[in-house]
Amino acid sequence: MNKFSHIDDQGKANMVDVSPKPMQTRTAVARGFIRLQKETVRLIGENEMKKGDVLTVAEIAGIQAAKKTSDLIPLCHPLQITKADVKAELQEEGVEVTATLKCIGQTGIEMEALTGASVALLTVYDMCKAVDKEMVIEQVRLLEKTKA
């Protein structure tokens, strides 16, 4: 059985030493969805939500969150992000968020992509909670991770 990388010899949580790993271009894509009532979708589409432009604010929140991932997830390494692209797309039944993150580093950037997508969805929730009591955030998942 493989040894867990985040556990030291005494069984304690441990940040992995990535210093022996080569610098590589790393990319990760995460996606999630928030299911909304039809009236909420209409209000977002017509930019009539009282808190403002839901999609733009969610995208910015996702980018900010991705940059703070190592502050939020205890064993994540701080990464120098070279690209953060968070897109919130209005669909018939809600909003789909896709977060694409890129860095040149020694460890993957999937947690940043997942954090960006999750916080963008939470921002949609926050901005719509006054008018929609049935929202559901669902299927936040990693679609892809690459290194070259």
C-alpha cells in the first residue's frame, strides 16, 4: 500500500515537500452548477438583482478565492498563479461556473480551480438568497488537470 503523502512518520498532518519536483506548467479546470428558480434566472439575465451584476461579481469572487486557496486549505502550497479564468454562464435552470487555473510550479493547481468554482457558486447563492429559497449547489468537480 502506498504511504499517504500528507502524513508524517508519527501520523501527523504534514505539508508535502515538493522541492525535489521539477517546475512544470500546470493547468486545472473545475466546474459546478447552482440550480435556481426560473424567476431568479430571469432576474439575473435582465440584471435586475438588487445586489448587482451576479455573473460578473461571481467571476471576480472566484478569481479572488483561487488566489487565497493556500490560506483556506491548510496543507495546500502557495502557488504563483499565472492565469485565473472563472466564467459564470447563465443557463435555463441556473448558473454553470467553470474555473481554469494555470501556474508554473512544482505541485498541481486543482485545489485553486475547485476553490474558484466553489466560491463563485457561493457568491451567486449570496446574491440571490433574498429571492430564491430553493437554490442548490451541485456537482462541483475537477474536469481536468495537466502538467507539461
